[in-house]
Amino acid sequence: MVDAGSIVDKVVSGYQGWFNCAGDGSPIDLEATDGGWRHWSSGTAPAPGAQTFELYPDLSDYPWFTLFPTDYAELGNGEPASLFSSHAEDAVALHFSWMRDYGLDGVALQRFGVELRDPLQTGTYLADNRNAVALMVRNAAEQFGRIFYVMYDVSGMSERTTATATEFTQVIKQDWTDWVTDSNRLNLTASAQYAHQDQRPVVGLWGIGFADRPGTAAQYRDLIAWFHDRGCYVVGGVPRNWLRGAAGGVKPGFRGVFRSLDMIVPWTVGGLKDPEDVNQWLRGNLLPDAVYCAANGIVYQPVLYPGFAWSNWNGGVPNQVPRRSGELFWEQARAVRRAGIGTAYIAMFDEYDEATAIAKAATDSALIPIDQYFLTLSADGIFVSADFYLRLAGRITQMLQQALPPTAAVPIPYSDGPLFLRTGLEPGLDARPTWTDTVDDAGGAVTGVTGPGGSTGPQCRVLETARAAAGNHTVMIAGRDQSETSSYVYFKVFSGPIPVSATTRLSYDFRPEDALARHVAIDLITTDGTTLRDSGARDDAGISMHPGAGRGTVGAWTRVSCAIGTWLSGKTIDRILIAYDHAAESGDFTALIDNPTIENSAP
């Protein structure tokens, strides 16, 4: 149970809760006339070229009744391409169970001003939907012992009352009074898990001082004072360079507004890409900002984010700000710790639109539709598990709260299982080989094998080809066997470490292009020097896993599967090899290997 009595020592995540699907029974589904989809797409069902999100979620944990069909083709693994609704109590509960399981403190529940009730506007289904999700969040926070508070996002609201819209400050005040705190309506602040500081309920205002957001300095002074008069602790979402005035993209007159806030949360999403950016942020923002805030009695809460992209719906290049397999996220967190700050705001928990979500997401091409690009978590070339960023966010929380040291390297394995490796070898989607055309001198080396046709060296590399088992890429091993007595070559391809338990299984698609290539196989070397080939292991068909055993049909794909845990349990895979090993014949050989997978199977 996370203590809701303080916010200044917490690491919270922004929670959007804004995904709707046709058929989810939400007010949007029942009353909107454009099809009922929100944030996955604009009204109509998501389809190739018609979506408003970048990162595909991993749906394996969701109850079936929280998922809704799309107009995409099937996923790479053959499953239907579905999406979850945020207007599903079990989906929200699942998210909060993840927060508990991975050690996350809680959320700032986004409350979008453009969705709130405005007396000058007709139709209330957006507000009704937002209120329903807010109640689900309250229930889930109480069930799983996480904290939450309301954060108003002023984006798109009206700065002045017009014939069709009310001034944004009035809409927010009315919503807080009539809905958020009303004992006969949402009554959110009465929850035992609603965040407080110094016995004051926390409320966030995001968009203060931004040049492209509504509100003058006078309006914000009035709004913040109004919340203070009602005993609230006010958190302000402000521009990254909020202390630099106009030079930092801040509207005039906001220095005093910022000083009136209880907590400052400067927005950095998209602006930090590499270690040098993070170091400049430390020197130019974190350290001076923290000094200013301490001198003015303000709590400083930096924003952390794992990566960013929105090419599917708002332009830009795919994988615009790469996650670098967790390094960007961890570097930011270490900088916050170096600045002596023990709190942070993670952007965001469930932001699949801009690919900043830390919630479970598609690991690789097997979990996205085959007819539409989406970002995957393995896009940077290393396989990371669907829960990798939840695990890393939990470690960041511990590290900022002084329970763990700020190690230089990302402090968690890329996967804790049950899936440790799966790759279709597609660029920008899947894990890629650690090595190309690299003989493993310590793991088998090369004897009697040259390059194809007698050229300089044998090859083991990713090949783009229509002959791939799936997609357009596969690993090719090719060479010429020049000896009829002893010929072999062992290439190292992927690096570990991967732990092996009794239930661990290796599988891959295999296609020999000629008779000699039947003597190609994946081999494994563990940290103690044990090899799969010499362990006595056999595949499910009873064939030895030694490359020399020979397997497969020339010109056809075969799925090879081996319960390697039977022979290697308790060991750790250090390197994954692809090898040719044959003594009896000579000649050219070419084989293709695709979709290698190492996972723990169900007992």
C-alpha cells in the first residue's frame, strides 16, 4: 500500500485513460456518430494508414471482453489484431495491478479540459466517458494500493468566453467543485488513495506558460489562488526552460505564477535524445532549477520519458527518439539522482499515441499487424520483454528513493522470461544479430570451409529475400566445404546472457537450399563452456542437435524445436551460434534460419 499522504517523495506516471473502441459500451460508443473509436483512430476502426497511435500494445494479459477487433490483418503470430478500451474496468484494474507488481507509486490522472462540461456546449458524452474512467481509476487505485490525483490538461481550451465556449478557468473551477469533489458525484478526493501533501489534496494544472496553450499570467494567478483557497496543493506542468522567459518559449509575466506553485513539473518529452542531451539537461536545467525551487519553497519534480515517435499519425520519422533499449530512460533517472532530487514524473504510463508508454507493448514483429508499421520495443535491435519498461520504472523508483545505487548500466536484464528471444529479423522491428560474418574462434572456429564458390570467407548474415519464412528477412549461412574428411564453421550470432531452466525451449525455422546445408543448425555455448551440440540434446523429432546430424528437406521450411532445458538446465547461455559441420562431402552450401526463439514453456 503506497502512502497517499505525501507526493513529494513519489515517482508518479501520467495516466491518459483515453482509448475507446466501437462496441465498448462507453458514452462515446453509444452517443458519438463517427464510429466510436478514440485515440487508436479518429472515429472509424483502425486500419492500414488510418490510425492515431505509434506503439502497439501487448494484449496478452487483457481479458478477452476488454478487446475489440480492428480492420488490420492478423498479427505476425497469426492472432487477430485487437485493441483494448480504457472504458473497461478490468483493463484499468490490470494497469494498476502492473503498477503494484512492478513497484510503481501511482498516477496523475489526466483530465482533459476540452472534454469537460461547458455550459455553452451541447452534448456531454466526452465528459461522461472521462468521469466513468475516473471512477474506474479510483476503484483500481484503492484495490491495488496505488496513489492518484487529478491533473487538468488545458490543451485546446478557450482563453476567453465566446459565443460557443466558456473561459477555461471557469470550466476547471466548475468541474472541480461540481464533479471531482462533489460527494454525490465523483468524490475523488475522499478516496483513501487520493494523493495529499501536508493534508492538502493534490491537483495538477498542465500547460502553464506554454506559448501554444491558453491562459494569461493573470488567469493562472487567479486559478492557482482559487485552488489554494480551497486547501489544495497545486502542481504545475510548465515548459522545460520555464526559468528563461521568452527565450525558453514562455509567455510574458509568468515568473510570479511559477513561484505561486507548490510543485513544478517541467516538460521534456522529445527534447532529450542521447547522453549529451541528458548531460546538458542536468547542467542547464536540473541543477539550476532545483536551486531556484529550493530558494522559493517549491518542490521540483523532473519529467522522465523512455522514447518518442508519432510517424503513424503526426509525421516525422519512425522511432524518432529511440529508447536505446532502456538507456535513454535510465540516463535521465541517473541525472535526476545526481542532482539530488528524489521524485519524478514519468511520461507516460499508457501513451501509445506518441510511443512514450511504459505499459506493456509489442516486443517484435510477431505482435504487430502484418499490414501496418508500428514501433516495437525491440526496434533498437535488442530483444526486450513486453514488461521491460515497467520493470525499469520500478527500479528507477527505487533508485530515486535511495533504495538502489545509480549504476552506470541499465540495472535489469532485457527479459526475465518466459520469452527471452524472438526475432523475425525485420529491420526497425526485431532484434538483430550481435555479430555478422564472425567466426567464433573460442566456440568451434573454422576448418576446411571458405566462402561460397571458394571466395575469401564463409558468410553468416541477415539476407533480404522473398524466401524468408515470414516477412522479408532471414539469416543466411553460406560457404564452400573444401574437405571430405573434416569441415566446419561456427559463427557467433546473438549474445546472452539467457538463463536456462528445466522448461526452456529453443525453436527456429530452418531451410537448407542444398543437400550439404542440411548439416547446419543453431548451437549454444553456456558461460561454463558447455555446448548444445555436445550435450546429447535432441529435437522433438529425435534428431541430435549437433549440426553434423543433418535435418530438414532441401528447399522447404521446417520448424526445429528442442527442450534444451532437459540438457542445459541451471546453465546460462552466453552466445548463440549458427554452424555448419559435416565430414563426408565437399561442395557449396547455403541454408536459411528464421524466427529463432528461446522461451520457457508452460510446465
